[in-house]
Amino acid sequence: MSTLSFTLILISAVMHALWNLLVKQSRHKTVFIWWMFVASGGLFTLALPFLPETFYWPDNRVLLLVTIGAGCFVLYHLLNGRAYRGEDLSIAYPLSQTSMVYVPIWGILLLGERLSLVGLGGIAMVIAGTYSVQMQQFSLAELLRPFRRFSSPAVRAALAAGFIYSIGSIAEKSGVRNYSPLYFTYFLVLIMFGLMSVNLLRPKYRTHIGAELREHWPLIVASGPVMMGSFLTFRYGLNMAPVSYAVPVRQVSILVGVLIGILFLGESCGRVRLLAATLILFGALLIRLG
């Protein structure tokens, strides 16, 4: 993995953690995320005339891939929301991150990627760290706890979220191979915004749209460049690196989130979170070497 692609994805991870911090401070999360897309999409549109890269319309294949990616990521968020409403975070979160198990498989089988043993070791460490970050203690029972509730609709939603995200990642990688990451990201944002707008037409959200803007407009304004930066740096990094490496490296955002929680939000850092963050960090470094 090249230094440039690794650096871009690390920057994306930091920005991803920052915009998740903004979401945590909002009242109505779904509505706030929609406003974030309004801010980032609006900023992106205003910047288009000044961008140095020449625009050309994507072909039907790229349009299909960007639509698949957008649909998968919106569905991922909806399934995650359903999982978190029905189960404890310590159960739902690890299962929703199983995308990293699928992504290397799809990368090898569908995209012909080749991974080194060092890189595979790094992926395994990131998966272990991501899975364990919400565990409450070190024990076999705690390790297996999320898998003991397959009958729960929330558990199935979390597992489906992980699978859906992996499909979206492969669609993205295929798309940015043959089309500008800049404009691929722009169309991705527009389509995701459209899909989320349809969801916000539901009566339970309508009354919160104006209220969320009035209460948190400074956060919404700040979210525009943060989200746009996160999206762009990841897709440029994805264009230069195997998706099997790019998706796990972006999990460094969890490490950044843990640090933000400790330093700025007064959250405690137990042994489990410290070990999980360390695994993610060293896993990312192994992927860089791989």
C-alpha cells in the first residue's frame, strides 16, 4: 500500500470520526445526517466551477455502480439504526462491522486483488480490534455473546448491515477504477441525499427538519467540509489501493473516536477499549507494510 493512499485514508478516518462526533451532539440523528448531506452537497456544488479536473458525464456502467454504492450505504445506515434500537451497542456494533470479513473475499474473487501475508495479518488485527472495541470484558462468553442471539431481528439487521456495506465498497472500488474519484463522490453524495430525502418524507421526521436546523445550524455548517473531505480523501485513496486494504485502514476512525471520547468527552478508557485501539493501530501499520 503506497504512502499516499495510506495517508489519504488516514485523513479520511480522522474526518469520519469528526463527523460522527457532530452526529453524537445532535438531537435527531437521521435528520441531522440529512442536513449534513445538504451542507456537504451544497458546498460541493458551489466548488464545482473552480475545480481543476475536467468534468465528463459517466457512462451507464459507472452510473450503475454509483447507484449501487449509494443504495448500499443508505441501507447500511438504516439497518444499523434498526439494530441499535433493538439491541445493546456491545452486541449490534461488532456484528455490523463484519463487512471487513467479506471485503477481502470480494476483492480477491471479483477484482483479482492479491494480498500479502503481512497485509492479511494486518486485516485480521483490525477485524479483531473493531470486533472487540465494544466488549465489556475479556472472556470467551463475552466474545461469543453477539452470535448467541440470531433469533433477534436486531442481530439479523446488524449482520445484514455488514454484508450490505461490503457490496457497496466493491461497487465503489469498481467505479473509481474507471472514473474520476472526485465526480464519482459527487454523484454518490447526490444519490444518497435523494434516497435519504425520500426517507425523511415520512411523517415522524417532518416536524424535526426545521427544529434540527434551528438548534444545531453551527454544527450543520461545520459538517459540510468535514464530510466532503472524508468522502473525497477516502475515494482517492481507494483509487490507489486494494479495497481489501482500504476498508480496514479506515477503521482507524474508531481509534480516533476513542481518543476524542477520552480527551474531550470525559469518557473512560477501559482495558478492552485500549487493547482494541492498539490492535487497530498495529493492524493498520501492518497493512501499510503489506
